Amino acid sequence: MFTGIIQSIGRIHEYEARGADAHMVILGGGLDFSDVALGDSIAVNGVCLTAVALTPDSFSVDVSAETLRCTEGFTPGAEVNLEKALRLADRLGGHLVSGHVDGVGTVHRFVPVGESHLLEIDAPAELARYIIRKGSITVNGVSLTVNAVDGARFALNLIPHTLDMTTLKHLRAGSRVNLEVDMIARYVERMMQFTNITDKD
């Protein structure tokens, strides 16, 4: 489990295709690995991955074909947002994030507005019902608040600090991003489905 508060910007140092899967070595960008053990989870651009090897300044992961198919951003040399797994004693500064990407969105517009930036993203149609104004969403691992929704398109405001601390500063129209909707919305939908079944019975 994660919070969507990025702890460092890493870089994919090595990328080795292994059939349809991949093995990656990721530089931590100053991330403290002293409390990370083999088998621990680290979110990479919002994707929960398992550390299979560690050095003082890097970690290695194995990525399945399914994960590669459903996500974006895993290319040699790419910068990536990193977050270590949440501990129960940690502050929940963002929102609860599972690290299981729900879909890939496309940036419609990314423009400066005052000192901040307006980011508009077109989500896959099947995710639109989970995205609400003032709700939470994760974009490339970053916890953000939705400011407006129009169908499957939603708008976000990025303050300078968010741009400085994440890779979102590199986005442009047409960029593809990993999206994870608020898990609470999915649980509510599932409970309502069973409520409807019970009512019919």
C-alpha cells in the first residue's frame, strides 16, 4: 500500500527483455534503501513492484508481460516516480494507493495557469464512472485531486512543488500516463451490486 506522495525521482538504468517479461535496474535518485529488504514493494510510476536485488543506490525488479501490457513509462533511461511502501505509523499525506494500475490515460492539455499548471487527461471510458470532482486519483504514482470532470476527461491543478518533486513536469499533450482510481469508489460499486442482487431476492 502507498500514499501517492513521491519520495524521489529515479531512473531506469538497465532494461533487459526476458521473453515477454523484463528485468530492470532502477537508480533510486537518493531514495533511502536502509529500511528496504528483498521482497519489499516499491511503487514505480504508480506500479507496485517487488525489489529482487538491492544496492545502496539502486534496486532491481522483474516485470511481467501483463504489467508491461497494462502500463506506460518503462523504457531504458526513463525517469520514474518512486515511493516506498506505506508503514502503519506513517502519515497518510495523499490517499490510499494500491499500486495496481487501472488503465492508461492520455494527456489532452498541459498548460501553465499562473504559477501552477492545468493538466487535462482523457481516461479510458470504463474508468470514467469512478472519477468525481474533488475526488482522488493517482497519475504516474502521484496522488492528485480532481478539479473538474467532463465525461471521461478530467482536470487537475499541479502546484510548483508537485512539478519539482515528480516527473509530471515532463508531460505534454499526447503523453500516456498510468492511472489508478480511488479504490473506495470500486468497493462502493461492488457493494451496491450485491445490494441490488439482495433487493431483487
